[in-house]
Amino acid sequence: MENGNLKLALQKKGRLTDKSLELLKNCGIDIENYSERLVVTSKNYKIDVLFLRDDDIPEYVQDGVADIGIVGENVIVEKKAKVTYLEKLGYGRCKLMIAAPENSLPKTVKDIDGKRIATSYPSILTSYLNENNLTAKIIEISGSVEIAPSLGVADLICDIVSTGNTLTMNKLKKSFSVFDSEAVLISANSKFEDDSKNEVLKDLLRRIRSVLTAKNSKYLMMNIPKESLKKISEIIPSLKSPTILSLADEKMLAVHAVIPSDKFWHIIDDLKREGASGILLLPIDNMIV
Ligand code: PRP
Ligand code: ZN
């Protein structure tokens, strides 16, 4: 399979699969018919996607089986993989948490002492216990950790919580947060021997960064009275200087600006107070950074 393509490892089936494919799509990279196939070569980009179990991705990248990978930070840290973080991707956010049956929730961290904790994250959990001077029996389970308390195998669990649905369905409640995670793009080294792979990676990173920036930004358009321009320019949290256009009505101006998405609702009242009208907020597909 040495076709010079960049080999990207993705989770075969799980929380990160759809979002990762969506990211590639937004980067203009088509990955077709991926279901049930181990390797899919893109038709319009020099990339092969390897669909793997997320737990295997850090080692495969470290050992060079895949050139780069997308995986949760929780898995990278647990596997103690020697990899370089190329980019945090802002999705797949979750927490590794200690959780317990609703009726026996620990009140303080000290209450964990001496308990049996089921987890697929023995290494991260051990560090947490050591940092808090706690001793507990770690029961290592590779999947469906959430059923351990009801089977009587463990008193507590330490597992990934994202929406919290899995805990609720198993009548468990979160108690302490152990580790915060999100999806990250990793590679074994920041450079490959094969220079054409370096070129592809450079282009891919540029596309990913532009998609991520665009996702956090919106295009704001509005009309304002000419005399408010100075005040309105101060209100707008623009990434760059706003665009000012003249209108048929000479007393008015049109103002366009790229703003961070989360700022809009904070400035809307101030803009209106200064006479802004016809306010439009548009999504941005891509933004070259
Ligand atoms: C985790 C965890 C739960 C689920 C929790 O699995 O083991 O099954 O996510 O999510 P929720 O709070 O939204 O219900 P993960 O996706 O990390 O994959 P895994 O199957 O490899 O453990
Ligand atoms: Zn897994």
C-alpha cells in the first residue's frame, strides 16, 4: 500500500468517527464508502484513511503504521504514546470521571479510599489516586465499564462521560473529574522522511486550521448611521478592521466584519443603541489563516 499517500488513522466506530469525517469533508477531502472497510483512499486528495479501534491509534501512529491520527487525548495519555500534538480539534470533548451508583455517591475524595474502581483507564486513574494520596483497587475492564457496579464487581467506575446518557441509563452519577479530553491530531514526528508527505501534511494542516477558525467565526453585516461609525467600530470585536461601504442614503453606511461567534449576543444591544439596523449574522464556510 506504499502509494506515497499520507496515512491517517481514524476511529472505526464511535464518538469521534462522524465528526472526524465531517472535518475532512469541510476540508474538501472526500472519503467514500468507508463503512466496513479498513482502508479508504480519497479520490480527490493524497490521503488514505485507516479505520481502527481508537485504543490502537496512539501506538499505530507512534510506530509509523499510520503517519497521523485523530484520537481522544484520554487514549493518548492512557497509552503513554510518544507522539506529537499537531492540533487540538475542538470536538469530542469529554471528561474521564469517577461515578457511582446514585445511592452510594462519595461525598469527598477521601470516601474513595479502599474502594474497588472499574475502569479502562488504569494508568490515568493510578496517577489520580497517587496525587490524592488514595489507595483503591483498580479493576481493569476493556468495555462496558458502566455495568460493573450493578454486577457487584466494583463499587465505583472511572469512565468517559460526554453527554452523560450512559451514566443515566445505568443509574450512576458523576462525582469527581479525573481528566479533560478532546480530539487531537497527532503524528509520530513533526517531519516525515518522504518530502511529498510533508507537503500534504502542511496543506492538510492549513485546511484544518482554516475550517476551525471559520467554525468559531461569523460574518456580521449591518447598516449604521454615519455619525455612529467610531462608536460602532469600538463595539465590534472584529478579527480585522471592518469593511465600510457607502449606501444610496448618504447618511448611512454598511459595515461588514468577521467576529467570534460567541460575542454576537454580547454586542447586539450596544449596536442597536447606536442605531444599527438590518443586522445579519452569516456562517462562514472557510477562512484562510
Ligand atoms: C465512552 C464511554 C461510554 C460513552 C459515554 O466510550 O465508555 O460508553 O463514551 O458517552 P455519553 O456520556 O455520551 O453517554 P468511548 O466513545 O470513549 O469509546 P470506547 O467504546 O472505545 O470506550
Ligand atoms: Zn476505545
